[in-house]
Amino acid sequence: MKRAVFIGAIACLALAGCGAGPPSAESVVRAWSAALNQDDNQTAAKMFAPGARVVQAGSVLTLHTHGEAVAWNAALPCSGRILSIHGKGDTATATFLLGDRAHSQCDGPGQRATAIFKVVKGRIVLWHQTGSGGPPPPTI
């Protein structure tokens, strides 16, 4: 009986240790960037939570619906190869090297752009471009 209890306790600990939580902010940013770079605006938009805020060049835009998130992602003129990414908790800061997308020419190719991402439950709730580099924000 003691052995059965011991084995049961070990099994519970193993299962608790293997619990799948939400993806890290860093992994969500990498997935979003990959989707955007492949011109997969639907998948990129799925990474945004309803009500996500986009802050760029002093403007704040709230993406209320999936359709708005698709339109915003589609309006981004540049792809971005991740040069660096640093995550801490639910926040990740990524620096991208901008380039053309399959269906649009980048208005700042070769420039670097940095954005702060806040991710909650595996979805982006804040996308905030920092600094003065990068192209102007898209309109939707």
C-alpha cells in the first residue's frame, strides 16, 4: 500500500511539473514575426487579443476585433528579421531588421525597429514601437 501511495505521489509531481502553461512572450513574438514575414496576416492577427493596443509614432490604436487585427497586420509595409529579443515575464522587447514583404515594398528597408510586446495568456495585448526609427504607422 505504501508503495502504491509513493508511486501515486511521484506521478502527481511529474504531471504537475509537466503542466503546459501559456507560451512565453518571446515565443509569441517569434511566431508573430514568422507569420508576418510569410505574409500570413490571418495567423499574425490570431496572436493579438481582442482589445490589444498598438502604440506607434505617438498614436494609439485599439484592435477591437480579429478583422481589425488582420487589417493592421496587412497594412504593415515591412517584414522584420529578429536581430535580438529579450523576455522577462509577460513582456518581450524585440529589435527587427526591416525589409520588403511579398506584397509591399518596405518604406524603411535596412532600418532597425524595436517594439515592446506584452503577452497575456499567449496573446499580444500591447505592441509598442519604441524610438524614432522605422516607418510611419499603418492606417486601417
